[in-house]
Amino acid sequence: MMAELKYSLALSSVYLWIGFVCAISFMEAWLKFRAPGVTMPIGLGIGRLVFSTLNKVEWIFAIAIIVNLLLSKEAVFSQGNLLFLLPLLVLGIQTLFLLPALDRRAELYIQQQPTPPSNLHMYYVAAEVVKVTSLFIFSIKLFK
């Protein structure tokens, strides 16, 4: 007899979310610059489009997880779900601050304007690591 999985939508959303972030942030983001003919401005233009779209998809996954938690009659922001709050917070910071700032820097570079050194990319990568790690640990909690 198979056990019923209470959080099937949340689990599938978590693992798809992790997969999207890993494939794009940890692979596509730097590999595109190694392709023949891809200049820095072209790569930055592609990156702006891809990361803007990824951000929207991440919000869809986050909403799907929230809906599944609500439908399971569990408090979305309970102590057991604290690890889900962390990726939500990171996603909010990325949406409101990091992505717009990175987008402005990319546009300056594309327009051949001066772009002073910045640690924004490192902050973004660190945020992605925190997000993926907390989502994975949260997924383990969903199996219990």
C-alpha cells in the first residue's frame, strides 16, 4: 500500500525550483560567455532576459508551495516552515534589489558607459547558494 504524499505540489515545485536555479545560475550564466561569437554585451543581454524570466518562474514555484501548504491546513509561516521563509526572503531581495541593480550595471556596460567594480554578482551567487540549500533542507522536512 502506498502512502499518500501530502505535499506533492510543494515537493515538485521545490525540486523544479532547485533545478532551474542550478541550471541557470550555476551553469548557463557563465557558460554562455564561452560560446563562439558571444560578446560581453550579447551575453549580458541574454543574461538579463534569462534572469528576469527565471525570477518570474521562481515566484510561480513559491506561490505553488504556499498554496500547497495552505491547502494542507498547515500554517505557512510555522516554525516547521522556517526554511521556506529563507528562500522567500532571498527571492524578495533578489527581485527588489539585486536583479534591478545588476540589470542597471549590465545596461551601462552594453551602452559602453563606465561600470565601477562591484560585489553584486558575488552577493547574487551567495544568495543562490543559500536559497538552494534551504530549499533542499525544506524538501526533506516535507517528506516527514
